[in-house]
Amino acid sequence: MMKLPLKNTVIFLSLFVFTSCLFSQDFQGKAIYFKKTNLELGSWGARMSEQQKKQIAERLKNRLEKTYSLTFSKEASTFKEIEQLDAISGATDSWGKNFSPGLIYKNIKTNQLVQNQEFYGKQFLVKDSLQPISWKMDAESKKIGNYMCFKATAQIPNRNLEWWSFSWNSIGNTSNNGSESPDGNTDESFTEVTAWYTPQIPVGQGPLEYYGLPGLILEVSAGNTVLLCSKIILNPDEKDTIEAPSKGKEVSKEEYQTTVIAKMKEFRENRMGGRSRR
């Protein structure tokens, strides 16, 4: 349950009442977000020089730094990556695309998530409910661009954070749904997510799967990743169609994870089997 500290209630209500009248039923907006993920090399990185780390970060820049667009109305939104060419090769990151979010459609009125995912050339249509988020609203506030924003935090299960992304290390420690260890014991761990939302744009939308606050989410921090809004366009002259994707094999989140993990294990076994035959 969301609770706003009393000392910010007057400011919040003033902004909300003033701006609500500006947003009609056919209201639409677009927000551009820049996503940056800090490179984590673990124990392997401890043996590397700073120059080597810098070189790896440069090679992985297209995966560590991405730009997205969020097109939103009061009820629904679509979130997609704005693809950029690699500065070194001049091509898009085809390998990284297998573990990046596709087009995300959220409908907060019907509690519906529909997401396009591509894995090794095969199209999937992930249909599921929106993940429940229990936001705790904070007294802290700050400005992002021209918008007054308020802080909110939530504890989200790690299996729900970037569920489309996998690594060779992670598949060795997960079962079908990514929440169990190899011995079958449930190991539910959480990450604290911090969001900054503005009641000046009174819609419950946000980037990725984040939603459910009384204002557009302009910034999100989760683990080593930060998403920050850099541009907002309200009621553009030419409106986009906000609709769910429809192409691909229909699966749930759990079914998609099961499929990808099984395929990655198959790749690994084939690779190791090839080495053993040499």
C-alpha cells in the first residue's frame, strides 16, 4: 500500500490537481530514456588492469548503454529500444539482442503484459500479468529536468528483474523458473528498486515493467543499472498507435525462461562435447 509522508502531501496534491485537468482521455506522451549498466567483472576483473577493463567496457558499450522510447497514454504504453550502430563494427549487436527486451506493451487497466522476444531468430510472444509492485513512497524529492519528482522504493524478486536476460553463469544455478538452486531448494532473493516519479504527468506508467505510481516514472535504479528520462513530449501533433504486438509463439514468462535455459544448456553441452572429441 502506497503512503505519502504528510509533509509532502500538500505539495503533491497541488501538483496533481493542477496537472490532472490538462490530461484529457485522448492524452498521449512520449519519453526517451537512457539506460546505463555498470560493468561487473567479479573475481575475473580483479586480475585485470584498468586499461584492460576500459577496453572491455568500450567493446561492450552497445550492451551497457542503450536508449529507449516510451509511448504512453493513461491506460497503456509501449516501450522499445532505439537501436544504434556499434561504434567499432558499424553493426547492431546481434548476440546481445537475444538477451535484451523486445517491444513491451503494458496495460495498467487490464493488468496485461505483452512482450515480443527474439531468441536465435525465433519469435516469441510473451503474455502474462503485470508483476505486482508494492511501492513505498518516500518524503524525498528532487527535480529531473523541469519536473518535480518524488522518491519511491520497492523490493522486487530477482527472478522478475530482466527475466529475458541470461548468462552462462546464471543457467548453472537455476531451474526452469530461475528461482531454485540445483539441489531444489527455493532461494528467493530481492533487489531494492528506487524510482522517481512526477505527479505533473499523472499517469501510472514507466519504463520496462515499472508502473503503478501516481505519476510518470522518470528515473529507476536497480542493482547496477540506471534508467533516466532525457526528453518528454506531451500530446504530440502526430500520435502513435499504442497496441500490443501480435507475432510470435505465445508463451508465459516462465515458459519463455524454460525454453531459453534449455537451449543455452544444449549449446553448452554441444560445445563441451565438441572439445572432448578433439
